[in-house]
Amino acid sequence: MKIFAINRLLSDKCYFNNYFTAVILILFILLLPATMLRAQSSPGIIDWGADKMLNAYLMQQIHHQYALRNVRVQRAMQSVQGVKTYQQQLRASYQKLLGELPGNAPLYPTVTDTLRHNGYHIEKLIYQSFPQHHVTASLYIPEGKGPFPGVLLFCGHEAEAKATPSYQQTAVLFARQGFVVLMIDPVSQGERHQLTDSTGRPLTRGGTTEHTLLNMAAGLTGSSVAAYELWDNERGLDYLLSRKEVDTARIGCLGNSGGGTQAAYFMAFENRIKVAAVCSYITTRERTFELAGPLDGCVQIPNEGKYGLEITDYMHLFAPRPLLVLAGRYDFVDYTGAEQAYGEAKQCYTTLGAGEKVQLVTVDDGHGISKPKREAAVRWFRKWMYDDDKPVQEEAIAILPATALNCTGTGELNNSISGEITLQQYFLQTASSMATHRARFLQTVTPDAFRDTLRQLLGIPPLREKAEVEAIQEKERQPEKYLLRSKGEPPLPFILMRPPGSTAIRKVVIYLHDEGKRTLLDSSALLQYYLQKGDAVLLPDLRGMGETADGAAFNHPKFYNREYRNVTSSLHMGRPLIGQRVTDLLLLLDYLQSDPVFKQSVVSIKASGTTALVALHAAVIDQRIHHLEIDQYLDSFMSIIRRLTVKDQYSNVIPGVLRYYDVPDLLQMLNKRLAAVD
């Protein structure tokens, strides 16, 4: 009983045991029967849409989570006290989702230039969000005697961010109507790309890809890109309030698209915001997952579904302060969902006696903050901050090129400021600083308590339903084909090959591969080698692998992960995909233990790639695994942060894992256990 690591995922070359390879080659020549070749031709087991099964299962789980949430909401909306109690619960859940935010640090604001225009001027601003990490922004200040109301304007996913024409038009319209506007470049956009080469050129195709890869890194430390965008905006508000031109009692925020996401998260977090408008974002999370699937990394926070938070809940947290929802009837952001979300928010505001303070403005257009939406937004802010509800008319302005609005000389912060730290570097520093906490935790935790921690982080249910096995192709024909079913989990297809005439099997070898059972079924000589030794071989397709792998059409290549929608849906509902696959392995162990033929069998697992990390976690959790060989495995969760552009790493993300352990810790634990058994 041992653990034998052949190779690691991030190594430059693959090295195999020479003896092992030689045995396979010899057996391939000598032992390859024709019957085995015939068996290889049809490894499929599921006779329905296997490639869509996992996503259908995840959507059913998400629907169930939101059904429970909707019951709680309707119960809360019956009284003022019910709403207030619900808001308190939401606030606690939201704080947990955000995790630990960076501490306050000096802003060190610098105005690098001023652009003067008729009726307003623009200051080009750089401020420090946290030590050695800076933000670029444009500050629009109206002419005249202040102080004026202040507005934070959050940009969507456009590459030019604060220089995007529609955002310039929005800021100027607000300034001409008597508002100081701070428009912030979001992380990974404008002058704030985080993954660049030495010249400042972005390494990825766009901001949404960077958001996603950075969110992957943030997740390992227990945070999210959304939390760091929120913090940049929080420090922006601190700066805005420091300006003498601003009336600190009259502060609002608005955002469009991805900026609408920021506005929703920010207004729910920050009590200093008195008025808000959200454009081309409000719908329901449930409808978004169902119709569009998960979007990029800054649009959702892992575990939102687990805590039962809907997009509407951020509106509830803002109630009863004035809130405007701007929607395009033909937006790709689902309009039916927008109506549903607004209807629920209206119910909340009405219960609080403030039904007039929430409004939906629908324009017959698509996505974005178009002219009628801009005019409606400014009118809304003037209504509540100037007691003026007259219609607002936008006049034409000259759009400035991005270079004119750049705050840096190079157009990129990370090669303009000496010692600037990118978010990737910050996440590495954060993960490294967690090493002391990990060491202390691992020194004091008992084996049983550590296994409980693993189950919680992986989202493994404390109790499993009985594993029932349905024979698809009986053992009279090789290979045997089965579906393992367990209530609350998707069916698990597997192939079983056993020596003929055996009544008790000495050893069961479970082979795992990222491409599924077909790949291993092609290794006919290796299979025959085990069968002639009297061992059984079990080849499963863990969920989302092999015949249940998600279709490429459902996973945009910009997300750098071939199963992105299932990975992100799983994180949303609080059950990381790696944890679900560990559950599959545990169910297979339950089946083997329940079958008299295998009850006394030694269980050996051989796994490669992503499945190796699955098998490693399973072996630490469950002592029924007696032997483990892993190949091409991830050597450390820290490696994901160091090399964000390596494909398909999101599948390995476990939120907050680096607070408790890293891959070498699991290897050490398992080596100790297996050595003790030997």
C-alpha cells in the first residue's frame, strides 16, 4: 500500500517508470485478443443526452436553492419587521461572500492633468486602492459654486472603460446638471490590465478573460474579483468625499452592464450611497444561469446560490433608498427576469412604505446606457438630490479619444508606477501569507476534523443515499456496463472488467482519466495484464468527463476552460466540481463494499491529470482506498495563481482552500497513512 507520483501537471516533460512502460509494451504485443478489440468499439452507456446531463443536474440544484430562497422572501415581505430581519440575514451572508477586504491605506491621490470644457472640467486622477496598487479615474466637476452632489459612475466591460463614448456622455450630462462625477477604470480595463508583458501589452484577449482568470486566483484565497472591484470603488468614494466641491450628504452611484453589477454590489454594501441607478444588469440570477449560463468572473461571487442570494437581494439591501432600474426591452440581459426582479423589489419597497422610491424605466432598445436611459438616470438623481423632477434633455458633446483621458504616460498603470503590484501578485502574496495559518491549522487539527474540513470545502454531503447499480450490459458479455444511481446525484456510468469465473476478487483497480473510460479501454494490454492477475478493473466516467463531458459549444474559449459553465455553476451553488467528483468516487466505494464479490477487495486507484487531484482528496477522506498512483497532477494550488493563463485550471478551484491546506499537505498526510498500513 503506497502512493506513487509519476509526474506533475506543470512539469515541462512527462517521465514514466521504464519497467512499467516495458511491461505494457510486451503485454500489448502478446496479450491483445480480438474480443477486447471488439469491446472497445462501444464504450457508451447512457442512451440520452449524456453531454447535457451534468448541466441539467446543476440547473435543477440551482432552481431548488432559489425555490427555497423565494419561500423565505415571500414570508419576509409580509411585514416591515420581516423585511428588516431578512435584510440583516442578507447582510451577514453578503459579508461572508465578500470575505476579508484589504485594509485602509493612504489614497495618495494625484491629478496628472486637467481638461477644461464649457460648463465643466475633467481631472485625470490616480489614487491608491491598497498598498502599491493604484486606480485610474476621471473626475468631472461642474462650473459654479458648490458643494454639489457626488456620483460614482461604474463602467461596463468595454475595453476603453472611462473613455467609452456612452460613459463620457453620461458623465458630462451629470456634470452639466450639477453633479461631481467620479468615473473609475475597472480592473483589467482602461489603464488597469493586470496580465501584461513587459511592455504593458495585455496577455489575454480582453478584460472579461482577465476577470475570469483573476477570479480563479482570488477564489483559492477565499475572495473574488467582485470584492476587489468593490474595494477600488470604496476607496474612490473615500476620495470623492474628500473633495471640497462635494456635498457629502448627497452621494449616489450608477453603472451599466458590468458596471451595473458593480453598482448593485456597491449600493448593497455602502450606507453612504443615498440614490442609485442600475442599467442593463438587473434580471434574476436564476434566469441568467438558465438562459445564458455563467458569465465572466466579475459578474458573480462563488457560493451566492449556497447562501440563497439573488440579484434582487442586493436591491432589497438598498431599500428603502431611491433606486432606478434601467432596462432595454431587447437586451440580451433577460427582460422577463428584469420584470420579475423589479416586481419583487417593488413589493419590498411597498412593505417598507416607500413604493415610490423604486422605479423601472424600459426603453425599446438593447444593451447599454443609451440617450433615453442617460436622461432618465439624471432626472432620477435630480429628483432625489435637487427636488427637481423636470425632464432632462441631453445636448451633443465632443467625445474625447482614450489617449486624451489617460492618466498615465504609457496607458498602463503597471508599467507607469515603480513597484506597482498587480492583482495576480497580490493574490500570490496573500496565498503565501496564509502559509502560517495553514501550518498552525494542520499542526492542531485531528485527522477526523481535517476530513470534516475537506468535506465542507468540497461541498460533500454529510450523508449519502444508497448506491444502486443498474446493469446495462451484464457480466456474461465483456465489458460489463453499469449505471450507478444515488438519490440527489446524477447517474454515473462505468465499465467493469473482472476475471472469468471469479467469486471473490482480491483487488479492484479503479482507473481515472480526464477523457474518460474510452481512453483507458483502448489500453487493452494493460487491462488484460490485470485480469490475468485475478484483479478487476473499473473504468468510470466521473461527472462531466468521458461521455458526460460538456459540449464545446457551451463553453466560450475566452474563459480558458472547456467545462467553464459547469465549473462556475457548481461554485455558485457551493459544491465545487472537484468535490462532486470526489462524491462520485465515494459512491463507487460504497457500491464495491455492498457487493459480496468485492467486499474484501483491496482498492487501488490510478489517476491522471484533473482526476488525480480528485483521487488524492478521496484517498485522504476515505480509508477504503488502499493504494494510489497519480500522474501529471497539480503540484500546488499556488501554481494556479502563478500561471493563470494555463488552460482548464478552473476545474481545480476550491474556494478558500489555501487557508487550510495545499496539495503537498495532502500528499504528506496520505504517505503517512499508507506507510503506517504497510
